[in-house]
Amino acid sequence: MATDIRQLLDEGAARLHGRCSQPRREAEILLADALGRTRAYLLAHAEERIIDCDATDRYEAKLTRRAHGEPMAYLRGEKEFWSLPLRVGPEVLIPRPETERLVELALDLLPADKAQAVLDLGTGSGAIALALARERPLCQVLGSDISAEAVRLAEENALRVGLRNAEFRTGDWYEAAREQRFDLIVCNPPYVADDDPRIEADVRRFEPPGALFAGPDGLQALRKVIAKASRYLHAGGWLLVEHGDQQGAIVRELMSAAGLVAVRTARDLAGKERCSAARVSPGNTGSMNGGRPL
């Protein structure tokens, strides 16, 4: 293996060619991580020779893993979501930029000047829960996940970004909520059909299947979440879910069948139906009396 920065990057980019869309950029990121430097430093010191054999070994190992399709987020152990630097690992789904649309819609339903109770089902790395906790500091946010490893990672992320109004519990969907009721339940569940051909092979290989796949039609988790939502919502409280771009109509039907009202669907930046919301009929009790429509 070469020992100066330019040659290390050249060889790394060559190894990643055909495996990713930006091989040179990814080689720079991996080498910068291995050396504890920035990409800017590498570009400014391209001729510098590297004598740290442990660093070049780390770089070599991560290049090999990346060339075999492992996601960059797992190699780096970090993924940014809503400007939060979150730790991630193979025990959780990598947060997607499109899920920030779910956060935007949730914020529209949470008044900034009220203390509200929020439940994030299937929290994974805690990305959604922590984004909401940061933007709505008066809110108390509970994130739940069936995976104890995911919950530990979410707790670590809460400490990492310094948010104390979010907590995390292990449980199967609503199990962690116990007898508590909420003003908003938000969920990005697994919603991919088991045999969906649109899912890339590397996603199937490396990301946790339980966070991606939900039965033959991709609706297994959504049915469970929607059917029980009213038991855990205050009168007037909202349920907001992310779903597949072809599932909007059936999700609306499921929400209506569960007795929820004000059912509506929002589109993503590509114009595809991506998130749906509905609420428990407002009554004389409950802490959420409204919220802006999607």
C-alpha cells in the first residue's frame, strides 16, 4: 500500500470505482477518519507521507468493507439527521433524509408554546425523537423500540447531543408506553414488502430486516400501529406515520376504520404520497386541541 496521501486516495478511489457514485469523495472521507484529519487537510497536504501503519490499516479495512457494499454510515459509525450527528450501527436503520419530512409535519402538529407528550414508535437510533425534542423543548418525548441494542444507542445519542427531554424504553410497539397517553404519536415503521424488487441488494444485506420489511404487502406494522393508536392518544391527539409511496390510500382506509378522523396525506419532495395523519375526535378532555393541518 502506498504511503503518501495522494497515492492512498488514488488507490482507494480505484478500489471503490463502480461500487459507489462518488468513489474519490468516499475514499477521502475514509482516509480522513482513519487519520483523524479533515478532508480539507488531505487536499492541502496531498504529498505528505503517512507513517502511521495503524491508520493505513484502518483505512484499508474500511475500503474493503465499502467495496463489498457496506454503507458509509456504518463504516463511520455516524449519520447526520436534522443537523444532529447521530451514532448508528448495524443494529439500527440508517436515518434517511426523506424522513425529515415526517419531522416537519410533526412540528406542524406540536405548538411551540405548549408542553406536550410525544411517542416515537420504533425509534431506532432516536433520530425522530431527538429532532422533535430539540425543536420542541417543552415537550417530553418517549422513544420505544423492540431492540434493546437500538434503545441503548438512542440513549447514547441523547447524551451526545445534550437533550434531556427525550427518554427511551424497550418494548414491542405500544408496550413501552404502559398506561400513558400522548398528544402525538409519530412512527416510521417498516413498510417494505418482503419481496419488493426496488430494495437494493446492499440494503438487504446490511441493514436490519426487522426495520425494513413488514410482510407480503408491507403493511404488517402499519396495521398494528394504526389499530391501537386511539388507546394511547388524548382526545384530539394525532397519529402521524411514514409509509411507502404506493400505500397512501390503504393507510387512509386503515385510519378511518380505526375510528380516527381528519385523515389526510402529505407528499414528499418528489410529489409522492409519503406520510399520513389522523386524530382522535376532539372532546372535552385531552391536551391537544388542534394543530395546523398537513
